[in-house]
Amino acid sequence: MTDFVIPWTHGGGLGYALLTNSSAPLEVNLMVSHSWAENAEDFLETVLRSTSDDDVMFICALSLYQAADDDGPTIAAQLGTTSTESPFRRVLE
């Protein structure tokens, strides 16, 4: 995260997923959950093995803005204060 996602998105105010697809955002059809303690390479290899090229995934580490700077929303603001505001719930709906 600190070596790639944050430097790539710093100052842009958008998560990596939206930053790379900002010209034509797609609707998510798959939510992928992960553990912060897991190995990122193993996680990504599992995602690649388990999905198709047509899947549009919400992976919070790539979808939420992680840079924690003044150019974008904080993690807390993105998560909301109630479950109905949560991006996870909105994706599942």
C-alpha cells in the first residue's frame, strides 16, 4: 500500500480504482474482502485466479482513497458514520 497505491494516488483525491477508470467508470458486480494482515501478493493472485476479465470489483484498499492528505476524503469520511453510509453496504446493495 505505502509503496504503490498511496504514491500513485497522492494528491489526486481518488482511490486507485477510480483514478485508473475515471474516464469511463464501471458499475461494480463483485465485492472482494481482504484482511490487512494477509500477504498482498497471495491475495492478488487469488483474486486473479477466482475472477474473470468481465468482473468489476470493489476492493477497499484499491477503491477507497488511502493517501490521508488534504486532497481527498479521509478513510473515516469515506466509511461514513452509519452502516447505510458505508461503501461496503452500498456496493452490496
